[in-house]
Amino acid sequence: MSKTYKVIYSPQALEDLTEIYEYILFSLQARVAAENQSSRIRKMIRSLDTFPARHSLVEWEPWASMKIYKVPVDNYMIFYRVDEKLSTVSIIRIFCSGRNIEDVIKHTND
């Protein structure tokens, strides 16, 4: 039987998910698309409760040394960390793939 992990959202990841939903809902005025996109992202995140290390590790610092994983969902990228000792997956951030994510992270950590 495979190991099951508890999935935890960071406050920033929850805010990211809300912003994605609200952008599609209000800026694009597409309620169904907002609900569907949010649902697809949450479904992928829920699936991380088993075999979370199946996705790619981030290759740039500072997240490479922190062993942050990434997984794409449509035009979005989910970033997360796996803690084997605590059997947890922590969702760190959710970004639009079109953004310069490395630059955003570097400026966030300054």
C-alpha cells in the first residue's frame, strides 16, 4: 500500500488560488471557466497526497536547494515541498506560467 501525505496550503497559495479565480471571473467575465480552472488546480493538488515526488524539482535558486517541486495545470504552475518525516505536502505558490516566476521569487525574497 502506498504512503498517504497530508496536503497543506500556505496562506500565499490560498491567496494565489483566490486571485486566479477572481481574475477569470471578473476580468475575463467567465464564471464557468473560473470554476473549472479552480477545480482543475485543486484536483491536481489533491492528487499530491500520493507519490508527490513524481513531478519535477525546480532547477533555480533559492528553491532548488529547498527541494521545491513543480507541476503544471493548464496555464498555471503549482509549487510545493514534500516533508517525508511529517508525511506532508506543502503547497507554496500557484503562478500563471506566463509570468517570470524566477524573477517574482527573487523579488519576494529581497
